[in-house]
Amino acid sequence: MGMPNFPAEFNSLPDFEKNNVLLYLLASVGSEELALAHIMNAEGEKIQAAVAAFEDDCLTIDDLLSVNDNVNDVLKTVIKKEMLLQFKVENVQRLFDTVEDC
């Protein structure tokens, strides 16, 4: 996976007006969401590969359950990150409201 490509105005941030900074923060949330989507996709592929190996008698049921537990742990971590990103978005929304009131 390559680095995210932000629009040109975000790469250099020519000024530090509050609206531009807040937009940059929202763009960073989008980048993190994309990374989490890649992680979840990889975990789905891991499950598919494990099920295929189980069906071909290459994995035992214990091995399959172990893969499932591992995927479960990763997805729990993704959910925790999603919660942190939600807090970040809520903070940005509050700051947008503050900027608009000025």
C-alpha cells in the first residue's frame, strides 16, 4: 500500500487558517480509515485462506479456531481505533462550530 495522496493545498499548507487545519485533520481521519479498511480486507482474506485450507484437510479445526481468534483480536483493535477516530471527528466538528461562531 502506498502513501496517501492529499490534494495539493494539503501537502504544503501555505497558511495556517483554522479552516484549512480542520480540513487537514478530517483528511487525516480519512487516511486512517483507508488504512483500517486495508487491514480488515487482509483479515477477511486470511479467513478465506484458512477456510480453504481447512476444506483441503491442510488445517485442523484447532488451527482454524486459532486463526479465528487471531482475526477477532485484530478486529477488536480496529474497533478501538475507530472509536478514537470518532472522538477526533467530534473534536473537529466542535472546533468548526467555534470557528463559524467567530
